[in-house]
Amino acid sequence: MCGIVGYIGPRDAYPILIKGLKRLEYRGYDSAGIALLNEGLNVYKCRGKVADLEAFIHDKDISGTLGMAHTRWATHGEPNDVNAHPHFSQSENLAIIHNGIIENYQTLKEELINRGHQFSSDTDTEVLIQLVEDIIENENVELEEAIRIALNQVVGAYAIVIISKDDKDTLYVARKGSPLVVGIGENEFFLASDATPIVEYTKNVVYLDDEEIAIIRRNGDFKIKTIKNKEKTPYIQKLELNLSALEKGGFDHFMLKEIYEQPKSILDSIRGRLRPNGEVILGGILDYEQKIFNARRIIIIACGTSWHAGLVGEYLIEDIARIPVEVEYASEFRYRNPVITEDDVVIAISQSGETADTLAAIEMAKSKGATILGICNVVGSSIARATHAGVYTHAGPEIGVASTKAFTAQVTILILLALRIARKKGHITQSKYHQYFHEIELIPEKIEKTLMVNKFVKEIAEKYKGARNFLYLGRGYNFPVALEGALKLKEISYIHAEGYPAAEMKHGPIALIDEEMPVVFIAPNTGTYEKVVSNIEEVKARKGKIIAIVTEGDTAVRRLADYVIEIPETEEFLTPLLATIPLQLLSYHIGVMRGCNIDQPRNLAKSVTVE
């Protein structure tokens, strides 16, 4: 959600900034803009894609070795040319780009209007740069100090870059609640919302912490201060990201590439954690294991697809490890008054590690004394730093907005966690433990086999690409898979879809079923198989069109369903890792056939870094 890129150094800034914006397109946006500092301060921006910005700029002055660029996902003010970033101050001596929300912008704006400021946009961002200029003019301070004073007055989240027409050698950067990373090269610096625009230039990065301001000068001077004016020592980290992971690699879309990467992403997530001696080791949480084993309950907080992974985790941990689990939408949890104690363990799940609601929920739970663990995919992300301990999924960069490999990697980590707890608490026999251990090792190979249904799934997609509604039904471990399948279809194809526990169909959704309604059943041969078969019979009796995910060799469902997609046999708690694959493929192919923007669905952002 919103993308920031910046550069200062000896090279021409424009090619670096434009390429960086393209790397960040996956975050979701509706307008784009760029500011370049040369003899003057040139700002170019427009509604639409980065390609539209390139077309708009083609005959403009793009010289300059200092600049910044932005992709905007509209919050305050509709998507248009005026509200696109960067924004000038009233004198046009300063320009800003901003990711986040200034919650008290309206109050600040009214004060500034009363002091004679005029505004050209509807954004909260313009209020911030006008405030900075007002402080310079009225308090007679330098720009660095004015930024610090302004940030002490604003309420909300921000990642900002500010440049001044009068200072061609400095970038001013700050963050609170929205991610910002500084890349350190040879006599040059790179800025971005995440590491994807930086990795081809340098592996050395600094992740800014909340309420930090970075002053970056062309001469190599790089300092960090807090907004309370306390100097900090930059902590330089090495990126593990590879440039090849950011390319499509011969696939038509990142989403399809990432679906096919799941055997590797799951293997990477279990590598080193399933030890040859038969132990499951999650090194990132070893220091907190006793707290986990003794937890009164576990609370899982997440949003979207990560919430669905959390639901699978609830089934896993309660079933195998015998600890009570609650799964909460982070966006609701943070505004309730939940009962949290020091005996609770909170697990926060997020692909990006930057989800604003999840971060806020973490801080609330921490304030009540709970132990906070994180499961995320991005090293150095805000959630990784805000939690007491955690586990990385090692799924690799996920560029497609619709999460695929991140979901199965998150579920994999939850499986390992449940198995570790169960073994240490004595809730599982040694023979059963080793049986499960071995079956987890086979999952990457079984996903490879599951991916072979792609051609058949494409045929099913051709049949139902014109449907207006879908219903997804599953029981037990596969109820969350039904929810996830429905979400993927909504995200990618814009077809309305709902996921339900199969038994709940009779409590309302059955009224929707007719010969026009495709119903997807997740029906592997597990403990609730006969019950699901009965639910399928009920849909069949009402002429619903049945697509079923079944275990290899199934006969009962095959007699009833219009289409049957087989997955390899596995342990019941592992079926979500296999059953979700055909549903991802189905949504992908239907989306392609409907002409949808697969990797950048309308109105969606990869990382929701604002409320």
C-alpha cells in the first residue's frame, strides 16, 4: 500500500526511481509521481500506472542525481492528478512523499488556513509539508528541526521523504508505523518502502525504527535521530533477497509463478527445522518455549489470508498440542477490550510483517503483559522487531497481491509449532510423532504432484468463468481452506464467493443453490468424510454444480460431483497444504479468462500499512 523510492548519489536518479516504482507496483496503487532536484525542483505526477507516468514525463526535464518517487493508494482524497504525490509546500520550495495517514490532519489544516496557507489537494500529506514550511517561517529554524517539530505534532502513521529546492545534497526521511528502508551503496543511498527496489544496487540496508528521522547527505554523511532529538547509531543489515526472485521467470504472472514455487517455499520453511535426529526445532522461539508450553491459551491475530492460516492453526494446536486457541481479526481485536493476561501467548501472523492493524494489536497485547510471537516472511519487518520472538516462513518474495505461497508457508510453520508443543508436553506418542514427522517431509513432493492437476483445473475454469457466485464448503481443517478459496476467487476474478463450514449450509446458504450455482467442496477422505458426502448429496438434489477436491482413488464423491480434482493422501492436519493448491489455480485461471489484472487486482494492496 503506497510505495516510496528515493535516491541520492552520482548516478542519474530518474532510471533508478522509475525502475523502483515498477518493483513496488505489487503493493497496489492508483496514481504515481516523481520529484527530481536539479537546477529547480521538478514534480511530475498523474493518475494511473507507472507506465502512464512514464508517458507523461517523456518530453520533460528528467535530469538530476537526487530524487524521490511514489505510488499512491488513495485514502484522503480521490485518485486524481492533483492528489497524487509528491506534494509541494505553498512556496514550492519543499516537496514530500508520504505513506500512511495523518489522523489529525483536519485540525492542523484549519489552523494553517487561519494563518494564510492555501491548499491545492484534498490529502493529509499536503498538510504535513505545509506545516513544516510554516514552522520554518514562524519559528526561524532549519528544515531538519522543522521536520522534527512537525512530527511531534502529528498523530498517525507515516513514512516520508522530504527534499528542498535550496538543498541539492540532502534527503530527509522519517517513519512511524509505515516501513522504510535505507540502502547504503558506494557514495550513494537508496530509499524504499521495502527492499525490492534496492537489492540490485546494494545488500547493505538500515531499517528505520518508529519515530526516527534519517538525514542523508551526498557526501556520505548518514545520521539518525529520534523525533525527540536523540542521536542513534545506524544498524546495518545484509539483505538475503536475490534479484531473480523478483522476476516472473517465464510465467505469465507472478501469482502463477508463486503457486508453482510452493514445493520449494515449504521445503525452505521446514529445512533445518526438521532435524535428522527426529526433533522439530524452531530456533527463533527457543528462549520462549517454556512460556509457550505453559500458556493458559494462545491467541492468534492476523488479517485476510493470514487469518485463514491462523484458523488452521487453531485446529492444529488444539487438536495436537491441546492448548486452547482463539483466532482474532487484528482489526477488531485492537478495538475491543479483550481479556489478556501474562499467561497468554499471542501469535501475530503477517506475510509482509507490516500490517498496520496487526502491529497495533501487538502493542495492545504487549501492554497487558502477554508474550508475543511473530510469524512473518520479511526479515527486518516491523512485526519481526515488535514481537518478543518469532519464526520466519522463508517463502521468498511474494509479489502477487493475492497471497498463495505465503499462506501455505504460514500453515507449515503452525504445523511445526503444534508438533513441537505436542511432543514436549507429552500429548503425542513417539510412534505417532515420527509418523507425522515423516509425512511433513513428504509434503513438498506431494504438492509437486498436486500441481499436475493444473490443465484439468483450467478446463473447469473455462466452464465456470461466467458464474456470478460461488460457494465453497469444507469441514474441520478444511473449513479455513474453503474460506481461503473463496477469498482468492473474489480477489482475482471479482466473482462473489463465500466460504462456509459444510454443515452450516442448511442454516441459510442452501437457499442460494440452483442449477446456476457452482459449489466447491473440499472433501478429502478424513474423519468427516461421510458427513461431507451427505452435504454433497443435498446440493446435488437441488441441481447445484459440484466441484470436489478429493483424495486419490475416491469413488463416493466421484459418483455425485460434476468435476473431481484429486490430491494425494496425507494426514488430516496436512490436507490444507494440498487442498488449497487446486483452489489457487482455479481462481487464477478464471481471473485470466475474465481479463482481470491478476497480480494487481483493483482496489487491493499487497501490504495494508494503514487502517
